[in-house]
Amino acid sequence: MNVLVIGANGQIGERLVRQLQESKKHNPIAMIRKEEQLAKFKEQGVQTALVDLEGNIEDIVNIVKSADAVVFTAGSGGHTGPDKTMLIDLDGAIKSMKAAQQAGVKRFIMVSGIGVHRWHDTNRLDWMDSSPVYSAAKYYADAWLERSDLDYTIIRPGKLNNNNRTGKVTVADNLPHKQISREDVASAIITSLENNETIGKSFDMINGETLILEALKKL
Amino acid sequence: MNVLVIGANGQIGERLVRQLQESKKHNPIAMIRKEEQLAKFKEQGVQTALVDLEGNIEDIVNIVKSADAVVFTAGSGGHTGPDKTMLIDLDGAIKSMKAAQQAGVKRFIMVSGIGVHRWHDTNRLDWMDSSPVYSAAKYYADAWLERSDLDYTIIRPGKLNNNNRTGKVTVADNLPHKQISREDVASAIITSLENNETIGKSFDMINGETLILEALKKL
């Protein structure tokens, strides 16, 4: 499968690109924003695309056309301001969805955040109170995707860490704000791509005791 | 008609409250955020509600219940940052829509901005290039409303000025970025409330040569 990874230079993105390449079954296309990020991927023999999510949808459409599936794992990150949260995490995400629709690519995986579907609930997770702008951005991006005609899977991982891959997770509608490794998030994305039972599913995910494939098949 | 004006202390909001009161046909309920804004409305004999759009939806539901229609004309304004654009112009707007739905109040008028429905188009109006965060916020709020089951009208006024009411406008899907007085915007809101033909309509609006009622009936 040709998988367009939007946000390939991010911490989940770079792991996903590597795992896709190692799988031998898939071909990652690393979509990145800055020219200086190109070299790293080219050295790894990874196909790249230089596209700015703040630009036109047409620029995204052009590269989505060469993919069978899209993974959105771009994030403006903690070092930029709330303007970029609006323009990347929300608007960039929805422009990517529109691009996929225009390109006729149905499969779309969104990397979201644990509990963001409960952003408007009084019993939402505590972390959202200190990140309201980010929470709202992810909430509306996910809501748009769920209302679209795309074959979506929305993965809402918990607190991210850089531990090794365990291959084991817990998935559910609502989970406590516990940890998960970025390596396992990347693995769960690939397992989702390979299992169409995950289409139309949105779920929280933390590290746990169940093998990823088994956990996702039970959703 | 009992009309909840969300953002009553704003420049369109205060004009709308006054015009509703002068109409003798309607009863404005001024929803405001700050306690110090209360006195002004109380002196005018206007019913008030102190509700923070960054708070819980339930707080909005409670006051919407006493209204027959909701007008959203709140805006974080130019003196705050993009965090408030997300939390007021986008999230506050959609929380107000959800509150109206929960309260069973169907009629919802949105004050938007000229051309924001073309935010993702390459031929969009120039003003959006210098206000991308605001443009995106209004675009997604309007899109949510159009996809809702509310009886909406979305008014997208041009460049706002403080001129007197002319009572004459031009309305259309796409208009150039020309001026309109806030008094005329307030009048068009009331005319929309009084004419159910405007339900399900979204339009740009600038000052023009056609009486407001006539212009809106032609939509």
C-alpha cells in the first residue's frame, strides 16, 4: 500500500515511515513542510513530498493522488502559537480530508488525542483544561472526519512516550489518561491500514495487555 | 419574539439589542460575559444573562431555554489573540448551537464575515489572507451550522462601518468586499427573524439599493 504520511517529520510520523518501510509490504510517502527535512528521508530511500498545509488544497491533492491511504499525524507542536493550532491541527487536517476526497482516496487515518471526543463534556479528561485550543482543534477535525464519506479510523492515543514497541495496547471509547509509546501508535496505524474492520471506528488507546491486532479486531 | 443576543456588548450586538427593543415586537435578552457590562443594559430595561462562552454548554442551555431564537454575534475581537479566536469565534459559536439544540430552540442566526464560505478557494477575498485564523474559525462555525438541524440563517456582512441605518442592501452568494453599516446588519438580523423564507440561507451582504425585506425575500 502507498501510504501518504502527513507530518512525516513529527515524532510519530518518523516512526511510522520507518515501520512502513521495514514492513516490506508498504511504501511510505513522507509529506513534509521544510526543504531541510528532505535529506533525512532521501537517505533512507523514502519517497518525499514537499507540501505546506497552509497552502492550497490542490497542492495536497497532487500528492494524495499517488497514495492508497492517508495518515494525518501532523501537529503544530508545543513551540508554536495557537494560530498554528488553528491552521495546522484543525485547518490543515480538514484540508487534507478534502484533498483525499478530491483525489478519490477513501482511506484516512487520523492521529488524534485521548479523550478529545469528550471536549464538551463536563467530565472530560483533565489535560484538556490546560490545552483548550489544541483540544478544540482536534475535536473539530475529528468531528469533520466522522461526518465525511471517507473510510476513516481515528486513533486517540494517551500520553506519548519514546519507549520501545511493546505491541500491546488497550483500546476503548473512554480510557484514563495513561501512557503509550509512539512506536506502538505507529504500529497501530499500520495494523489499522491492514484491517478494514477498523474503518468507521474512533477510539482511545493506551499501552495494555492485548496484542494490537487482537485489540483492534474487537472494536 | 424573545431573542437571545450572544455577544450583546459587541458593536453589532448593542445595536441589535436597541433595535429589538425599539421594534416593540421583540424582547432582547442580552447575553454578556463581564459583570461590568450588566449596568448598561439594565439601565435600558433590557433582560440580561451573564454567561461565559468558554464555560459549560449547560450554562448556555439554561438561558437559551427562555428564548425563541438565538443570534450569535459574539467575537473575540482584534485585541485578543488567536487562542480566543478558537475558543470564542469557533468553539463558543458551536457550543451555542449545541445549546440551542439541547434547549429545543430551532431558530439560529449567525453573524459571519463576507466571503468566509470561500476560505478554501484559491479565488477567495483578499482580506482573508491577512486574517487566516479568524477566517478559518468563521468558516468552520458556519459549516457546522449548515450541517446542523437548526433553522439557520447565516449573514456574511462586508466591511463594517458605524454609519446610520440606510435600510438598503445587496445580498448574494458572492459579493465584493464593500462596506455595510452595523445598523443595517442589525436590521437585517431582525428582518431575517421575522421572515422564515430566510431559513436555510447563507449570503454575503453589503450596502446597496434594495430594501432589506425585499432583498432577503429574493434569496
